[in-house]
Amino acid sequence: MTAYRRGLRQTPIPQGVTAILCVTDLLALALQQHVSERGIACPGQLSIIGFDDLFADVSPLRLTSVSHQLQEIGQESVALLLRNLAVPSAAQRQRSVIVASRLVLGETTGPAPS
């Protein structure tokens, strides 16, 4: 997280930006701390969204995050394996399963400021 914080210090938030989607929850948590130290209200002035929903519960405000649905991915993977073990022909085996991500609303997002 220290590297994220260092990078954030060197990257100004452009005027007029009301929301930022981060590539990981760790970056979103670093951003949340960064904007708080600069007096920017989250979510009042800026909404922050993480991605992976692995660390969303470790901040004072529960982070809004996109969840990969890891438990569902595990369940679907086992089910796929079991189904494929029952199919004798490799050509007939299912190759993939799609598990949709979902937005987990937390306390770091709100309506865009007017």
C-alpha cells in the first residue's frame, strides 16, 4: 500500500472528477486515505470504488467494490469438474463457466455532487 500512496501523492485528482474506479481494493483504500488527508470528503465530494472485494471491510467506511464472487467461482468449478468426469468424450466436455461479477455497495459512493 505504501507504493500506492507514493504514486497518489504524485498524481493530482483533476478538478470536476466525482468518482474513481480503482483496479484493486488496496489502491481504493490508499486513495480513500489520501483524499481524507487532503480534506476531500468521501463520498460527499468523491466516490471511490475498489475491485476484487477482498479488503472492503478493513476501512472506517466500508468500501464499495466489484466482487469476483470467489465462492461461486469455486462452486461452479467443482460442479464443472464433476460434470466433465461423467462425459466420456473430450469433445463433449464443457470448457468454461461464466460467473458474473457484482457491485457490492459500501459507504464510499454516493450521488455525484451538484
